[in-house]
Amino acid sequence: MARATGLADRALDLVMALVEAPINAIERLIGRGRMPYVFLAPNLVLFGIFTFLPIAIAVGYAFTGGTELLISDRPFVGLDNFRKLLTCESYLVPGSCEESLFWTAIWNTLWFVGFNVAGTLLVALVTALILNRAIAARGFFRAMFLYPVLLSPVVIGLIWKWFLDRNGLLNVFLQMLGVPPEIFLLDVGWSRFFVVVVSVWFHMGFYTLILLAGLQAIPKDLYEAAAIDAATPSRTLFRITLPLLAPNLLVVLILLMIKSVQIFDEAWVLTNGGGPGTANTFLVQYIYQMAFAGDLRLFGLASAASVLMGLVLLVLTLVQLRLGKKVES
Amino acid sequence: MGDLKLKNLNKSFGAVHVLHDVNLRIDNGEFVVFVGPSGCGKSTLLRIIAGLEDVTSGSIAIGGRDVGALSPAERKIAMVFQSYALYPHMSVRKNLAFGLENLKFKRAEIDARITEAARMLAIEPYLDRRPKQLSGGQRQRVAIGRAIVRDPDIFLFDEPLSNLDAALRVQTRAEITKLHREMQTTMIYVTHDQVEAMTMADKIVVLRAGRIEQVGTPLELFDHPRNLFVAGFLGSPRMNILKGRITIGDDRSVLVDVGYSTLLRTDVDSTTVAAGQEVLAGVRPAHFALADAEGLPFEVQYHESLGTETYVYGKLQGQSEQVIVHQPGHFAPAPGAILKIMPLDGRLHVFDPASELALARGRA
């Protein structure tokens, strides 16, 4: 053990000696005041290459047409892509739109966001309230609810697909109860229902954790004061707990909304690519299909759809942050 | 009616026994202070009375009614917390109204009570502010106001002044005392500060390690502490303790020999002691007087002048503990000087070193 520690120490010394000389040289060259930027630089470069640059490129692609990959080979088409996406007789009827799949995806995404945000928020809140009480095996339950968060979305999709299949566990169980089997993922209603259920189950642990942290920050003596003040449990919940949890609820709401709009991987695997038909084709899947999965690689149209989605998310976030400031004051 | 009776109360947290067989009677309208060092169980006792902790065994009765199984809200008590525990997201007015709304009071009655409490506590200007926008002293008043509007049979205070600065503490102390005079309601007040206990209480309950050491008026406890702990805990600076032996005089009077030719006169009952018995003699700093020739030789080490009074620190030869002597006004003995000091008549406390109990007094 002692020898291993000695070895580690010596390795560390060697690394430090190797790093020290160039760092000192840079510091002599640019001065101590600018050194923080030197340390930030590697991360900034990576961030730039893999985040900011692609955003800029996508915006550029949104104004080009054709199917060529390199932007230099692509013709500039101005706002054509946006015009195509936004031309509709009625936005409420996707079939009346020039790009009807885009609007089908938008409406699918909207209802998914609605149910998923409401469902996850409710389930996470109730779970957090229960886990905040002094129940037996609290640590075990906390770990259990967080566990799905650690899995890959594709794994989640596959697990639930097996579970819901014609010969899946759920049908086996239903048959034991004498209920005729149902092909859940081929039914529009059931498949939409289970996309929400899977998403809630997958992500609730993370949001539960945020809400639990908020609940534990509420001083215990406020509850004691409320008990002396003859507050019933429901009044304590609605007049003490929820108002004091509001900042955390807002964070959860913003994160959940953004995450819900981005629904793709687990739903794509679960529904075999958005089926039945286009019942579970969401916005990100539309973008993916346009750019990479179709016979024609419509990078321009996909980029324009991405830019629109980004703008909507930006507006949503700004509105919520503004609301958040009101909640705090 | 706000009288309280605790009978054979015991409380354990798991294996830790924090209250042992507490028996206590508090009369309606009394101001009672629970005092003791940290961890003596005084706050736990208060929380048990409030209903925030349940008892392990024993009974609690308020106004002759057994409240052991009742919720805090049903006990007709109100509590002021050390942290104030004001609802941070509600205005002062809402804080005061919350309890009454829960009890389904009529709006007009709620408003009347809030107006009255706000007037008593001079918090009218802050009624629409949030607790965060108030100073510590103002929050304290709001916390007291929240208790007043409930019109409880018993007020419970859990170290309510410990978060205030020294000047505000003295002021608030006086205000709570005044409030008690006006309202004539039973108040139970927990503190570790013996000055608060001495100045505010009708009755002091001294606790140590989960046991009641003594109950009595402030002056009863000050003048006749039942044991060494109470003697040391009340009074500042602490009582001086000297080692000595009993000597019986020719007239059956009991004297204490602390190692000098001068013997100290006591009012201990001579039938309860034997000559030569080892004792501890206690004298408060203010109960030593300077003597002429007859007296204990006190070697000055240093002194502290507080302007209106002076504390002289030094040693009695042959005694190991430091001795403090109080003198009124300005007094500046040189270090190393030998002063002759004597306890005032009737101010010598005598304790048994083994049991730490005060020795029985005879009829003087």
C-alpha cells in the first residue's frame, strides 16, 4: 500500500514537473491577470467546436436548398425552407399544410409536452412529498426512483417494448386475469398513452430529486408552528409547503418543458420510428428523418425546423424566467 | 384556565433518557421560567407541553383536562419559537391571521384581534410587510403577536431572546414581563440565561440532566439553593466555594472552620451535623464584606472595575479555588495586598460534599 502511494506520488510529481515549465512560460509571456483565460481555453474550444459552431452551421443550412452535404455546394434559397414549413391553409389541420408531416409532428409534440409535463410534475411531486417523510427504507426508495435515470434511452425503449409487445409481460399478465390481449403499440391511443408513461417513469427520479432538495430546505419549525396554528394537512400542503417549494417547482417546470419538446430516442425505439403511422412522430424525429433517414437528404428543411424549434424554446424559457422573478419577489 | 400539572413525566429518545420523573404544578397566571444548561431537557419539556413531542410515560393536564392525546392545536397553547418560525411567504398580517383562519374564525373577529395585537406590540406599520423585510426585534414582536391573537390558555416561549443583541434583549425582556402583567395569562419560558430567569419569573424551575433540581421564586432559589448546582447556576459571578470542617460551639452553635483562626457562623441545625464533618461553604461575591482585624486573609490578584461596582479576584491561603469579592463603587487594591474579608450574617451556605445538598437549617 505504502509503495503504491509512493508510486502515485512520484507519478504526480513527474506530471507537475512536466506541466510547470510551460505554464510558467505562458505566465511570463501574458501576465498573471490573463492566466484564467488560458485555463478556460480548452473547454471553450471544445464547446465552440461541438456546440456553438453546429448552431451557426445549422442556421446557415436553413437558408440553403438541394441535397448536397457541403455548404459550399448548396444553393442559397433565402426563406424558402421556412415558407415551406409555415405554409398552411389551417395550422390546426396538418393535412392542409404543404409540409403536413411537420405539422403532424408539432401537434404530436404539443400534446406530448402537455401530458408529460403535467404527469411528471405530479408524480415527482407526490413521490418527493412521500420520500420527505420519515418512512422506512427511505434511502432504498430514493435510489430506486432515481435508478431509471441512469439507463440509456434506447435501453428504456427496448425494455418497455418487450413489456408491451403482443407476447409481452403485460399481455401475459392480462391473459392470466382473463382480459383479451391488446397490441398496445399498434393502437393510436394506447401507444400515445404509453409514450407518456415511459417518459414519466424514465425521468421522474431526476425531478423528484430536485423537489426533494427543496422540501428538505423548508425549516422544520415552520411545520411545528403550523401544527400549533391548527393547520390541517391539506392546508399545510397548500399554504406552507407548495408556496415555499415554488422556486424548485419553477426550475422543474422549465427543465421539464425543454426536455419534453426534445422527446426522441426512447419514443423512437419504443414506437418503431413514430408509429403506428405518424401517431408518435415528434418534432425531433421529423428533423432527423428529413436530414438523415429519407431518400432525399433535406438538410435545409431540417435545419429550418431546428431553428424554429430553438426559437420557440428560447421564448418559452424567457417567459418562465420572467415569471420566476415575479414568484421570488 | 391555564394551570398545568405534569405527573411522573418521562421522555426517551431511543436509548437516551432525557427527562426523569418530572413532577410540576404551574398555577393559572404564573410566569414560570425553565432554566438550566444546554442539554438539560428544558426545551424538550416545553415541546412536550406544546404537544410537539409525545411523552414516554406520565401525564400532562392543562386546566384539569388530560391533554396527553391531544394535538398541539387542541391544547389551547401558543408558542414563540427561538427562530420565530414566521411563514416567510406571508405578510405579517397573514402570519397573524393563519391560525385563526384555520380555526374558522369570522373575518371581523380576525381583523379585530390582529388590530388589538398589533397595537399592543406596536407593529401596526409593518402589517403588510414580509418577515424578511423586518429587523430581528420586529420579527420577535410578530412571533409574539401570532401567539397573542390565538388568546391561548398558556404561552410557551422557547429561548425567544437568544437571537437578539444585548440592548434589544433587555428591552424585549421588559416588554414580555409587561405583557404578562397586562394579560395575566400563564407563561412558560425556556432560557439558559439565569439573568432572564431571575428578572422575569414568578417561579423558576431549575433543570439538570433531565431532572428538576429545585422549584421556587427567584429569591428563594437565590437565598436558599437546595444544592450546590442551583447555588452555582443562579447568581453572577458564581458563588465562591470553600472547603471546610464543622465545629460545634459551646452554645451548640454551628461554625465552619475554613483553615484560619476565624470561624464562620452558620444557621445549620446542630442536630444534623457532627463536629469535624467535612463541608463545602458557599459565599456569593456580593456577600463578602471587608473586615478589620477579624477575617479571612484574601490575597488580591487583580480586579475588574465596572464603574458602579468592582470585582476583586484573589485567593484565600490554603484554598485551591479562586475567590471573587464584590465591592460597590470604585475600589483599587494593589495586587498582592492582603485584605480581611468576612461573609455577611446569614449569607453562608453549607453543603455536604458527597450529596451536594445544602445542610438543614436550624431555627435561628
